[in-house]
Amino acid sequence: MHRLEGIKGIGPAIADKLIEMGITSAEALAVTSPKYISEEVGISKKKAIEISKNARELLKISFMTGEEYLKKRRAIGKITTGCRALDEMLGGGIETLAITELTGEYGVGKTQIAHQLSVTVQLSREEGGLEGGALYIDTEGTFRPERILQISQRFNVSNDVLKNIIFARAYNSDHQMLLIDEAPKIIEEHNIRLIVIDSIIGHFRGEYPGREALPTRQQKLNKHIRQLLALTEAYNLAVIVTNQVISDPATFFGNPNKPSGGNVLAHGSTYRIWLRKAKGGKRAAKIFDSPLHPSIECIFKITENGVEDIN
Ligand code: ADP
Ligand code: MG
């Protein structure tokens, strides 16, 4: 973590106020929205934008040399899904420095995968984890600590498995975004290596219905995604977001559904996983929209143990 004192434009008075509101490092400052900083610290928006830019420059979140970027990429961590087939499809697991989107119809297993990753991120590195905690933001009211305990039985994690999951229910889209403004403090205190947002889109769809509200909705969603991406970079952590499907009246053949969120999510997500129900209660997953991954489906199942290989 980099100290606030090293950032241009920050004197002791501003530093004290930032620390008071829980922003204790350059990393935290770089990823918190200037609007939030200006309101909470009582400085002008212009000053807030300036110090936040200076923090990003210090951390090389903006421009860097190819060599610096290579170094950053070498630090990418992977979280096992606890399912070999899924891990293989993903090239090892869910990556840090990336937003991975899970899309699929209701009941397909998005929330189950999110629960399981909140456990597996806690595993040792040898076992495919990152020895860190999870920050779980639930917008749909489907987080179940009992289910976490059930899933955790088959993994070698401590009895503190629930203590390492910091949970918050987001009540509307503004609240959801505010929780991300407040995330840096929690990330630093609890060594968070995975952020889950289940679902990223629900509140936005509900609050901004129809064509007229779409530009406002997409603008807000874009800001939210940018901030999540900045968190992955500042803290080398993984972000999982779940997305809903909408029916696409333009399709006559093939799949009549498509992911919600439009271009903002399509461009903001680093990896997009499409989930569907397969024969015999099984589930199928594939990475779509990726030039780097083959578009092959993998098959898994969901049991009382969680997300598992079919054999
Ligand atoms: P989504 O979030 O995509 O809407 P979920 O992740 O909630 O879907 O998945 C729900 C499905 O997971 C259920 O239909 C069921 O098949 C499976 N599931 C959930 N809990 C259990 C359990 N305790 N035992 C077996 N299967 C379960
Ligand atoms: Mg769900």
C-alpha cells in the first residue's frame, strides 16, 4: 500500500480528513469517485479530481511502459472454481485484474458459483485460492450464509469461512455504487481478493425502465464498471458480476436471449460466461465474446456440495 503523503496536492489537513473517512492509502484514493471525496472531505470537486488523478499516476494505473504492464500481468492470480471443467475452460480459474461476468436465465447457477468462489478464494495458493477474503454485494436478497457453510465442507478452509466474507445488501443502484466507494477500507482491512456483485444490473433495470431512461442508466452503469475495474487494478483482485438475460425480438433462429446491460457491460467485462441448463439437470457454460478463448462448452452440475464436475 502507498501512503497518502506521497501524493502531489495532498497536505496534512486533507490527508487527515481522508484518513478519517477511511481512505488511508493512494490505492483507496485512486479508486474512490471524486464526487464522493469532495462531499465527504469538504474540498472542491476540481481539487478532488486532481488528487485522485495524482494518486492514479503514482500507482501507474493510467500510463505505463510495456515492461511495467508485463510485470503487472505476471502478478495475475487465479481462483479455482472448485470444478475442473470450469477451471480448464477458464485457463486455470477466475482471474484477478479482471471482471468476469456470469450470464444466464434464472436458476442456472450464477449465485451458486458466486457462493462457491467466496469460499475457494480463501484456499491456500497450492489449493487454488488466493488466501484472501470476499466482499459480497447482494442486490437480490439471495446470499445464504448457511449455503456457504454447506459448500465449504468439501474445501480445506478454516471455520472462519464466514468471517472472511464481508457481506452487504444493496438496496438501490445509488447504494450499490456507494458500497463500492466504501470498499477500499474493507478491502485493506480484510485482505479482500474477490468482489462479487449479484446482480450488477437488477437495480439499474428496475429504476431506469424504458428507452428514455436508457442513456442515464448506461452512463451510471459505465461509471460503476469503471470503478470496479479500477479496484481490480489497484488491489490486484478479481471481480465477479452476475447479469440477467433479456429476450431479443430480433432473433429468429438460435438463442432468443441475450445478456442485459448492452455495450457497457459487453465492453466492461473482461470475460463473459454464458450459462444454460443442459439435459438431466446438468449445466453448461461457455465463454463468449472472447477472441482469446475457444468457444467450447463445458458441463458441470450443482449438488448439495455446490458446483461440481459431472464425474
Ligand atoms: P441463478 O442465480 O442463476 O438464478 P442459482 O445460483 O440460485 O441460480 O441456482 C439455483 C439452482 O441451484 C437450483 O435450481 C438448484 O438446481 C441448485 N441448488 C441450489 N442450492 C442447492 C442445494 N442445496 N442442493 C442442490 N442444488 C442446489
Ligand atoms: Mg441468483
